[in-house]
Amino acid sequence: MQNSILLSIKPQFVELILTGSKQFEFRRVLFRDRSVTRVVIYASYPVKKVVGEFRVGYVLSLSPDELWNATRNGAGIEKGDFFSYFEGRKTAHAIKIEYAHRYRKPRDLIAEYNVHRAPQSFLYLGRVERVNKRPIGTINGSADYCRESCRTCCPEQCDGDCNRQFKEIAGAD
């Protein structure tokens, strides 16, 4: 059972996601594990860094025509680009983006996650523990916790004292 994936996304789409202009991430191939709740964003070439994350709202798997009609207002791409991307496909997938946020400092795949090669599409991360042993696990039950912005990724769970909680669970100073 996995709950986090690392997705490789082109930098121009990463910016649209992190600014809220793109509300859906489109995929030709989708992860099979439906317990995935969190997407860690790897901005591909030329950035080549982990730059943020978002929570999975829901996933749509429809024909390209149906998917465009359902997502066009939050697609963040032009209609022609959408249909070109899904050309020849009977099924197209969209991940609804919720609570997207940018990390204060971009993270290196090897140094932070011990991942030596960016995934072509996605990579299961499971319960992510960064190499420096500071977990990005859960606080107050089931909410995903990120040190950078607890109020952004789990507003219904946040008590507003993220630094104190982070120190308690991670043993940070």
C-alpha cells in the first residue's frame, strides 16, 4: 500500500500547478495503487529538482473527449495540445490537484530521497522518509504532513504549530 508518488512534470506545467492555473495533471499511464494521496513534484529538465507537492483530490479515467469536457476549465493546456497528447488513446487520465504548494528550497533527488534517476512517468515513494531522517509522515491521524506548509497541505488537521510538531516527531532542533 503506497500513499505517495514522485511524478516527473515539465517545468512550464509545474509553474501552472504551483500557481493554481492548472487544476488537473493529465497522464496516459496511471498508477495502479488507488491509495495514493500525495504527489511529490519533480520538475524535469532543465530544473531537475523536487520542487513541491500536491494532494490527490480524485482521479478521472475517461475517453479523451469526455475527459476534456470534464476538465477543460482547469486543464492549464490548450485543447489542441491535450488531444495531441492523448492521440490514439481510448482512455485518458486526470489527477485532480488539491493543496499544491512549492517547497521553500528545491530538493535534490539523490541527496534528499536516495533516488538516482528521475522516473519517466512516476515512482512510488510510499511513506516518504527523506534521507536526513526527517519524516514527511502523518500528524493528527491521517493528514499528510509537510514541514514547509502544514496549513496548506492539511488545513483541516493543522493546529498552526507545525514547527513544534515537526520537532517532536522528527527530533529536530
